[in-house]
Amino acid sequence: EATELANILESFHCSCFVAHVQIEPSEDWRDVIERALQTCHALAAYVTPDFHGSLWTDQEVGWALGRGVPVIPISVGVQPYGFFGAIQAIQSGQWGAWTIGFHVFRAITLRSFRGGPPHSANAAIVARTVVQAVCDSPSYDGTRQRVPLLDLVPADMWTTEMINELEQATVNNSQIRDATLYGPARPAPQHIHDLVGRLRSATGS
């Protein structure tokens, strides 16, 4: 399930580390995991019944919390506890793998913009990743799912390059160009053009 989640997040332009996949034979696995914990921008934790019994999982979560990066718990029959017990968990039994992956990505987005300094390097990376995920939407449903994430990106996190890339996607990506958003129904390009217009007015670009 962790590998499947990583594959789904890769489709949102996230680069994922799963220890049993990424660690090569002969490597010191503790060094590899430490490097991953030192450089990651978020951590997703599958909280299973045997999670607390591990010698490592609590330490890995604590490491990420100590660095101030978003920690996203996924409850598999057990709720998060301790310092990450206050974080609302994603309930794995409620949805399929793809929906869980989307909720993890959305939770990372929310936590990155709300949980730390507004101009942190982590938030800037997440903002660019959200725009890339929208621009590469693979389907109409993907567009309907991803476009609302653009509204989560703070206005001062947008760059001219991100705005131009998003605007170009309404022309180049047919899955955006011909998609209709719901609630209320409106063409996806119109929603994006309205957002771009507001951003250009705010930045004077």
C-alpha cells in the first residue's frame, strides 16, 4: 500500500521515498533513511496496529515533526497518538487508493501553507508542485479534482513563471481546455483565467 501511495503521489509531481523500494543492496539502510528524513518536505505515516511496536516509526515521525514538515497520518484501524495525535488522520477504510493519495496530497498542501512561515522554502516547493500537478492533469476528473487546489496557494507564493505555466496549460492540455468544473458548473479554463487575472492584478504583472 505504501508503494501504491508513492506511485499515486508521483503522478502529482511528488518525489517519494519508500525505504524497502529505494534502498539498494549493500547500502547502510539507516544512513539512507536518515538522509530521507533530513531532506523530505512531508511524511505520510500508515498508522497500523503494530505501528507503535516498531523501534523506528515513532522516531521517524518525531524527526519529521521536529523539523516542522507536514506529517500526514493515515489510520489503518488505529488513530495517531502522542505528538501527532492532534493531527486529523485520513481514514484508509473510507476510500480507494487513488482517493487516499489525493487526500494526502491535499493535506500536504494545506499543512505547508498553514503550518509554518508563509515564505518558507517548503511552502514555495509545494506551491510549484500544485501548479505542475494541475498543468499535467491526465483527465477531466483529474482537472476537477486538482484545480480547486490552486485556490489554496497564497497569493504571495505565486511567481510569474507559475502564472504563465498555468495559463498556457489551458491551451496545451485538452484535459483542462475542455473540462467543466462542478459546484457551480463552469469551464475549467474560465476558472483558471479568473484566478490568473486576480493574480496579475495583485502583482501588477
